Amino acid sequence: MIRRGALRSLVLRSLSVAYAALGLDRWYGRVLLFSRDVTASPPAIGADLPLELRDLTEDEIGGFCRARPDVGEADVRRRLDAGYRCLVSRSGERIVGEIWLVTGEVWHSALKRPIRLAPSDVYVYNSFVIPELRGRNLGTARSRLLGERLCAEGYRRMVYTVAPHNRPGLGPSAKLGAERLGSLGYVRVGSLQLDFARLHEGGFNWTRRGRAGTNALSLPTAS
Ligand SMILES: CC(C)(COP(=O)(O)OP(=O)(O)OC[C@H]1O[C@@H](n2cnc3c(N)ncnc32)[C@H](O)[C@@H]1OP(=O)(O)O)[C@@H](O)C(=O)NCCC(=O)NCCS
């Protein structure tokens, strides 16, 4: 049986792959920006499998990369060395996904632009659940667990972006009541590069990219 919405999801994802394959993302791109207050309790949504979140440590990198062959070991080491954190989701001993965390300033690879975070913010990216367990609330339960962990560590907000066509990526945000802060994107015409931020607080603004090619964005602080 085909999941409700799975066909629409597949069509949107295929269109987005074709869009990137045709190189159209050189001219225009947009992501949705979300935040979730980790000091507030979200709805009690759990998964039907036990779930545990653990920081990836140096001696576990080999095992992690064997379980996730599409993740390169050199890339994992480079990110950990740069101070990024990887939280691995396990169900029993089985690795069922991972999520990466950054604080301070993050380079957004799709926007090709740095985002500056407040000290109480954590940026969350590369959220992954193994394909055979998707759509069973593991991503939502993991985000919930992550929020509890971050709150205990003294953070106030998790921030992340999702591509507008990524329906499974939008599911956990909707279920946990994340706040949509707005959308971020760029338009490029020849050598003219304009970044835009349409934030619910702060309206719509365009900024022209400087010669260095960077245009750091500071996010609105938590209310
Ligand atoms: C995004 C991702 C982490 C979500 O994990 P998950 O365990 O599938 O998440 P959940 O089951 O908690 O929620 C997924 C939502 O998508 C819906 N969905 C529909 N088809 C789905 C599919 N084929 N697979 C997964 N979810 C699907 C689910 O029904 C659910 O939404 P709903 O509750 O409104 O119906 C996972 O799908 C994934 O790893 N995707 C590939 C990487 C990616 O896109 N990461 C996100 C970057 S922002």
C-alpha cells in the first residue's frame, strides 16, 4: 500500500533533484527557517521503537561509518575536528540515524552563506533516519529527545532549515509545534548576487553579496 502523501512527496523530491541537476539552483534557491524553544515541553510524541541519542566519539567513528556507508569517514572527522557535534540515534545496538549540531556561526551550504547564532541557539542539520524506518515517528521522537538534551545543557532554541519540497522533513516540525521564522534564499543574475530573508519579525529584506562572496545573516533572537 502506498502511504498517503508519499506520491506527492516523491514527485516534489524528483522535481527538486531535476532542478539541481539542471543547475537551476545557481540562479535561485530558498529554504524555510524554523526554530523550536527547547525550554518548553512539546507534545509527548514517541516512536514505536526504543530510541537513544549519543554523542559520536572518536573511537566510534569507524563503526558509525560502516553502518552509514554514504557518510565519508574523512568528512565526519573533519566536522568533529571543527567542533561540530554528531548525535547518533540508536535503537538497541542498531544505528538508526544521526543529526549534526553547530553553535556560533554555521556555513549554510545550500544558501552558500554563513548564519550567526545567539549563544543560546544551536543549529541542527543533516537530520537523517534510515530509509526503512522513516515515517514511524523516529525523526519526531529524536527531535524531542534532542530538545530535552539541549535544554539540560543550557540552550534555549534549536534552529534549522528545511527545503520547501521536503515533506518528511517538515513533518517533525509540525508535530512538535516548531515556529516558522520565515524563509531565506538567493537570486543570482550574472555577477549580481542578492540574498533575501523574509522573516515574520523584520519583514522582507534584500542584501547584496560583497566581493568576498559572503553575507552573514544574524537571526532574530528568541523572544
Ligand atoms: C526527515 C527525516 C529525518 C524524518 O524522519 P522520520 O522518522 O521519517 O520522521 P517522522 O516519522 O517523525 O515524520 C515524517 C513525516 O513525513 C511523513 N511521510 C510521508 N511519507 C514519508 C516517507 N516516505 N518517509 C518518511 N516520512 C514520510 C510522515 O507521515 C510524517 O508526517 P506526518 O506525521 O505529518 O504524516 C527522514 O525522513 C530522513 O532521514 N529523510 C532524508 C534526509 C532529510 O531529508 N533530512 C531532513 C533535512 S531537513
